[in-house]
Amino acid sequence: MKLKLPNPGLDGRIPSHGDLERMEKEEAEGDRPKWDNKAQYLLTCVGFCVGLGNVWRFPYLCQSHGGGAFMIPFLILLVLEGIPLLHLEFAIGQRLRKGSVGVWRSINPCLTGIGIASLLVSLLVGMYYNTIMAWIMWYLFNSFQSPLPWSQCPLNANRTGVVEECARSSTVDYFWYRETLNTSTAIDESGGLQWWIVLSLVAAWSMLYVCCIRGIETSGKAVYVTSTLPYLVLTIFLIRGLTLKGSLEGIKFLFTPDVNELINPATWLDAGAQVFYSFSLAFGGLISFSSYNSVHNNCEQDAVLISIINGCTSVYAATVIYSIIGFRAMQNFDDCIGDNVLTLLNAFNYPEDSITGSNYDEVLTHLNQTHPHVIQGLQIQNCDLQVFLSQGVEGTGLAFIVFTEAIIKMPFSPLWAVLFFVMLFCLGLSTMFGNIEGVVVPLQDLRLLPRSWPKEVFCGLTCLVSLLLGLIFAQRSGNYWLALFDSFAGSIPLLVIGLCEMISVVYIYGIDRFNKDIEFMIGHKPNIFWQVTWRFVSPLIMVVILVFYFVTQVTKNPTYLVWDEQAESFPTLEPRSFPSWINIIIFILAGIPCLAIPGFALFKFIQMKCCKHKDYSEKTVDSISAAVTMSEKIKF
């Protein structure tokens, strides 16, 4: 017995296979955007999927969950969760030839909320993601000077020494928290707008608008650079990293497996979440991108290929990052040993070269046995390379603190800084192409604005509104707001949307119909792997991850990390609880996109039941993204 929920009128809302053939011919002669070639489409999808998270989130997860052992759940869930949902989004977009709103509304008007939820999440995530792009541009601008501005502390007002806040922390910490963010000590202390961040934001959104002004017609050209340059820069950094002292120690530390982590539920949950987010699923951008393909494009092959590229990129980026982190850890280890050697030389009046790094352990052991009281009175630091390697960081801390610290210890440091931030900029920009697509196309499909307006206007309005709303991140408290958005806007809502997408296709659109569609498009039916994962395995995995994440978020007291010079733990960031009113913001970020799905379904249900005297059958879903009006076929 096959489970399929009733869905009357579906045949009237979607084009038949024969209509698809006719639509493709009309599109070839019309003005609907299309890919210049297959490589352009693949590069755009790879650029959207492979983003900043592959560089600064995945390596941290590997390091904190048993190194090489984390690869096992990551690869398993990549196959059972990531690839099936990616294939589903590609196939349904290519079949119905619409954006996220148009696709789900065609399947059933009550499902329009899924597309609206994707639009909201793309908008919220794009706002803070492009703020990170603004920070990257600020650092890139400051990289064209020698010495690098984060390599030394500034002088104090009397010019008699360095600024105390910098002396108590580090040059890279000071440049990030004080000179870049000028951060306040609490999220409710806004501190006003920082003009240099505002200018960087304007530059970031202007750059994005220029690249996306006509959708894939312009962004499709940019991906030839933005999607390929990061791989070139990563390779350059890997070659350079392997020549640095300590790089192999870092790589070895990253991949040394701790099999005990495999029985830790948190390892599997983080692996599942990372797979989900690293594919940029549920944003709506991939559905739009696939809708511009030929009807008979092999979407199954595309899903597998992009999944392999994505997974390999994560591992490759982690290797590069930890080769540099290994170098940084070795430098810190050598500095620690050097300070201890100097202390011992001064305490025992030894000749200058009598204690070196090679005989340090032997001398210290001997002095501990012969002069234990003297040694105890000295401030001898505990120098452990493994401790320096295990100081794992993620996100902005990795990019703007750890990596910048490693760069200033390299010869020709401005060159490496420029390369690094150009790479991050390209990674972020190609991801933002998909985010903008996930907002602009649904906006056109919803027909909230006049249909006669060109795409340039929709794109411009999206960028302008996002820029104005994003000014909240240009305040002194902006870093705390960005962390809040990152924690809630791009987490639970994406899981909810992804689960609803799979249920909608399998049990409302109908898996048998979907199988026939794929057979029509690529020439053969999906095999048993796709059947099992779409029907049972992938939805179950998403439900488990969603439940655990929801329970975790509800039961814990949300905190954020504060840079406060007056705190006892300074320069370590101090965790503080959010003010109570922040729960309203959390509900807006995580709750409203999720509630848009059942909310719009309830609205449509009530509308259809209570307003039967109105003839909704005359209204169509001739989405602008499809650009082919089928008013006689596609009923609202």
C-alpha cells in the first residue's frame, strides 16, 4: 500500500511532459534566462554550495570531534541526507521550471508557505552573510600595506608606550575587536554606526548588485572567477603551508582519529547539520538555478557530482587550514620555549647558548631535581604543542584572528593576506549569488510588486532593503547581532523547510509521479537508493536532527561572547546571558519562517472553504520565473 495524500487539481496546475517540450522550444526563442553551457551551471551551484563554512566551520568540527573519525559520520550522512535532498531540489526545479514559491504553489497552493519560508531565510541569512563580506573587504583594503596594521600595537595618547588594551591581549585581537568592530561590551549597547563598516557594507552590496543585476545572465559570468579562484588560492596556501615548520603536525592532529567520538551523539548531530548547511539546501536558490536547465538535463548526475566536489572541498580546505594552524601552533610553542629558556638563563647565570630548544627538556628535568625550590619560584610556562594545536576556533575567529596571526609570521605577509581575503571574498560572493536568487525569484512569483518591473529593479530593491536592515551589524554591538542571526536564522528553519520539501514531493506530489518525471527527464527511473532515502531514511534523519536541535536550543540558556577589557577573564571572551527581550528576536529569526509554512497553509485552507463563491480557478501561477503563461492549464 502506497501512502499519498489527496491532491485534487494537480494535473491542471503543472505542465505535462508534452508541454515541457513545447515550453523549452518557446523559452529558447523567448527572453527567459538560460545557462550558456553546463559548466556555467555547475560552477554556479558549486559556488553556492561551497562557501565560508567549508573553510572555517568544517575544519573546526573535524578537530573537535575526533579528527579523522568525524569523516565517517560526515560521509555517511552526506550520502543518506545531503545527496537525496540535493537531487530532489534539482529535479523538482527542472521539472516545474519555477522558483521556490512557484514550485510549491504548483504542487498545492497550501504549500506556498514553503517557498515563503525559503525567501525569508535567504533574506535573513543574506543580510548577515554580506556583513561578513564587508568585514572581508575591510581587511582586504588594509592588506595593501607593509607592515600589516594588525602586526603591531598602536602607541597610546602620550606616545610613551602602546595602548594598554592591545598590550594585554594581542595585536590581531586588538585590530579585530577594537579597530575593526570597535565592539561594545553588551548587545544592548549599540554604540552608534561605525562609518568604515557602513562604507564597507555599501561596497559589498554594490558589488553584489552589479554581479546579480540581471540574474544568472550576469552572475553566470562572474562564477568563472568566483568559483574557481578559491581552489587556486587554497592550492597556493597548501604548497606554502607544507614548507612551513609545524604544518605536518597540524595536518596530523586534524586527521588523527579518536574512534570514541563515534559513540558521541553530538558528533553525528553536528555531522548531519554540517552536511545540510554545506549544500545550501532549503534556501530556494538551487531550485531556481535548476529551473533554467534543459528539460532533459541529467539532474541525478549533477547532484552526485556536486556532492562529491562539495565533500572533497571541505576535506581539502581543512587540510590547508590546519597546515597553517600547525605552523602557528609551532611558532607559539617555540616562543613559549624561548621565554622559558631566557628565564632559566637569567636565573642560573648560564652562558647564552648553553640552553637551546633541543636540550631544553633535559636541562629543565635536571634543574628540577637539583634546584626544585628555585624552579618553583620561577614563572616557567607549560609548553605543550598539542595544547596549542587543540585551541580550536571557528567562524570569524579563525579568519580574522587565527589566520591573520599566522600570516604576519610569514615572509611577504601582505601578499598572503591579500590572497587569503581575496579567496574568502570569492567564496562569499558566489554563495550570495544563490541567496539573492532565492529572494528575487520568489518575490517575482508572489507578484507583490508590479510584474512589469524588470529584474534589475527587484534585485536593486532586495539589495537596498538588505543594506538598510543590515546597518544593525554596523553598530558597535554588530558582532553580537551577527552571532545571534547566525545561530537562529540559518539553523532550525532550514531543517524544517528541508523536511517539508521532501514530504511534499514524496507524499503530496506523489513519488510515482516524481519517478515518471525523472524517467522522462534523464531516461531512466531512480534506483532503489533514491527510493529508500526519499521515502524513509532522509526524512527520518532530518526529524532526529531537528528534534535534538530544538530540544538543545530550548533547554539551554542562550549566551554570547563579549570582548570586555574590564572583565577578569580578559583577553578571553566572557560568556554572558542575553537580555530577556532577545527571545522576541529569536522568535522572529527562527519562529516566523517556520510558522510561515503552516500559517499560509491554514490561510489557503480557510480561503478555499469559506470563499467558495469566488472563482479562484481563473487565477494562475504563471510565475515570472517560468515566463511561460499557461492560463488554460495551471490553475491557482
